[in-house]
Amino acid sequence: MDSALLKELDANEPQSLDQQGTYIKAFIYGDWGTGKTTLACSSGRPTLLITSGDGGESVLLNYPEYRGNCEIVRSMGIAHIKTIFRAIEEGHDRYVQYGVVVIDLISSICDQYLKNMVDNYTVNKDRHIAKPRSVGQSLEAEGMGDYKFLAAHMRDLVPVTIAAPVDVIWLASEREPSFTDEAKGNYLTRPKLPEKASDAIAEHCHLVGNLEKKKQGTKVTRTINFSGSNRLAAKSRINELEDKIIPVEEFWTIVDKWRNK
């Protein structure tokens, strides 16, 4: 057998599920101001918040009990995020301490990616190849539309986040169905990013949940809905959360109970 292949096999020996560890991978989306960042950073464990730079992280200034466990780094793009998770997987000294990594907001990071495509690349007429306007490597993707390049890079990123020994919380804004969607019979509320990019994340996560905030008089309640339907994108691979709507405050308690059983 080829020596390089033997080396690769030795570096990736089979493990039992107990040896592998149990890390939650969740995709949480909701409207602005529902408390997504606060939820993701409230585990009580060392947390790295990868921010898109849209200012959502400033809400943590209202919660000193969470700030002490949280460090922030500004995303420089999908390749930068992938490098961070590689560093965690390989046990890099600067990143080994984190128990949770939050990507906030992946919606904005996708918007930045697409803007960069428009500003810095010329897409061929067949729209399969994008060439940089100045210097750099060309991008290739099958299918039509600039969104295919984003989806291809997202499909490359997500497995790296799955392999990293850390909880991963993807945060996204909420997209309600448009008039065009409804005219086609599509009434699905889902994460606000291109559908194929969203699917690349959702299909690999244990949880996809919609975070909702309701106010009645002075009383404010926040819940996460893991009950999917033809009107709401949601799911759970965790029995304790399957088809459930839970108070936000119970999220990490339930996850830890599942992790430790």
C-alpha cells in the first residue's frame, strides 16, 4: 500500500462515538433583536464569536456575565473562518481553549462574499468561471448564477466545522416568503441567505431552530421552535428537542443533558 496513504490512515484511525466526543452543531435564525447572539454566547463556556462586523455583538455589553467567557474576532471571509476551525481541530495553542464557536451572522458574511464577487471578479458568460479583475485564482462552479460559487465554498467550509471538537452555533437573520414565493405556493420561513448555501449548513447540523420574541404588555418571552413544517424551516436530531418549542433559557441546559447522558 502507498506510504502516503498509510500515513493518512494512521492519522485518522477509527474511533468509538464515546472517544469522539459530543459537540452540538446548531443553525439558529430569527428576526433582528430576538436575542440570537445572547443565546449563542450564554453557555457559560469559553466562546469565540466570529462576527461579520454588523454590530450585533454590541448586545453583549448589556450582559457582563457573558462577556467574561467571550472573545471576538472579525471575519475576513469564508477562507478565514475555515482556517480558524482548522486551527481548533489541530489543537493550535491560541484556539484550543474554546468550547463554543459562534458565527454571527452568516447571512451578512454571505452578503459580503457576493459583494466581493461583484466588485473583484468578472464572471464568464456561461457563469461557470469567475476570473479576478486584478490578481488571484479563478473560481469554478457547476450550474448557473453567482450563488453557485458561494454554495460551493460553503460546502467546503461546513465539513471542517463538523470535524472541529467544539460546539458550533451558526446565526442567521430570518427570511419570510415574498409575494413571488407565495404566488408559487411557497410559504416557508427560513434563514436569510441563498438557499443552497443555507442547505449546505442545515443538512449537517443537529439542530435548525427559529428564534422568536413576543411581547405582551411588559412581559417578553423568547422561544426556539425546532418543529419543522411546510411553513417553517426547522429540525432536530436530538430526541429531547424533536418537534419542540422551548424557552430560550432552557436551550443550553437541554443540550448539556443530551451531551452527558
